[in-house]
Amino acid sequence: MCANLFRFWKDFTRNWGLEKKKHTTDDQLFTVETVSCLGACGLAPAVMVNDEVHPKMTPEKMSELIKKLREEEE
């Protein structure tokens, strides 16, 4: 996760029960790590999922991405 995304990421992690020492959701589907650089400044804020960069993230786009990823796992 791009560090610039941090400003609204706190709400997501809180809702999932994640904290400083707990980075993986209880269902084991998501592990969250912050990084200082994804090498994609022009795409920031960006999220990387399974080696795929998702650019220009907003809270709404993040919610949709998470929903899509959960559906793919079912």
C-alpha cells in the first residue's frame, strides 16, 4: 500500500480489526503492509494486490476492489 493512501486506510483497517501488530484479516484473505515506495508516483495513491498495481485509489475504489477480491475467493 502506498504511504499516501494511509490517510483513509485507517478506517478500513479498524473495520477489519487490524492494528500495528496484526496485519492479516481473520479470514486470512488480506494482509496489509505499508511501503514507502511502489515506484508508481504518477499513479498515487496506489495499492498493490498480488503483484498488480491499482492506481488512483479512493475510498470508494478501495471498497469496490475489496468486494471484487472477496467475490473471487468464494
